[in-house]
Amino acid sequence: MQNIQRRTIDAPAADVGALLDRLGTPQDQIWPSPAWSALHLDAGLAVGSRGGHGRIRYAVTEYEPGHRVRFAFAPGLGITGHHEFAVVPDGPMRCQIVHTAVGSTEGRMRLMWPLVIRRLHEALLQDAFDNVQRAATGRAPRPARRSPWVRLLRLALAPRQYTPDVPADDDGTVRPGR
């Protein structure tokens, strides 16, 4: 498995790198939550910190402030490998933000990655890149459009609200504890 997503940002690499340095912190302007599961890191953005988003778990294995952060997928996930964000200068007032995921899949992830996870992963990254562009340039990009498949997957996989079966009175009033 190899998946590379990138976007050119009309802002200095140092500005985008400063945004990257806040990834997974309370000041994070990149991660697209609440639209997607929040990114949590138990020790902030530092080598050895563990966390992830939703069911995807990983640990920070490399961190170059302002330039790059690499995460290794947690054992048992079904993916052996890593993913990383990098800021690549492209002149004094332009850069690219690049996300690379590299690894091998095993077990049920052999089917889950190409059929489900990859599409959701790419949609999440496009939303994250929209956030980078907005925060670094002050201009709202045209929002990334989600494919019908991604919309269906998000609907099917959305957490369900639990509504207990509570009998109603004759007038339709629901009274807890009955």
C-alpha cells in the first residue's frame, strides 16, 4: 500500500510548518474535527506519543519541528508501516503539504483498505488540506467534494445514537422510569 496526497499552498513553508507543529494539540488548525474523529496524542506532538483518530491507532516515531512528523501504525491494526505529514518548500511564498502512507496490509485490512479505509482517508486529508489552506492564506478554498461512495460509507459507519425503548402514556408522553 502506498498513498500520497499533496496540496500546494500559497504561503511560506515556515507558516505551514507552524501549523503542523500544533497537530494533535488544543491549538490544532489542521485536523478536520468534528467532521471526522478527533486526533488525540497522549503526550502531544513528540516522539513516543501514542494516539490516533477513531479506530486508527499509531505512535509518533519521528518529528522535525516545522517540517515533518511520522507516525507508525500500531500493532494489530492490520497495517504494518507508517504515515507522515511533511511541508516541502516551493519558493519563498509557496510550499506543499504532503501526506504519505506506506505499508503492507494483512488480514481483513487487505479488503478494508482498498474498499473502505483508503477512500475515507483521502477525503479526510482533503478536508485537512482545506484547513491548512484556510489557516495559512486566510482564504477559504473551494471545499473538497466527497464522492457518493465516501458519503455512503460515512452514513453507514456513523456512530448510532442509542434511544431506549420507553413506553409512552396514552397521550403520547414519554415518562422515564416506566
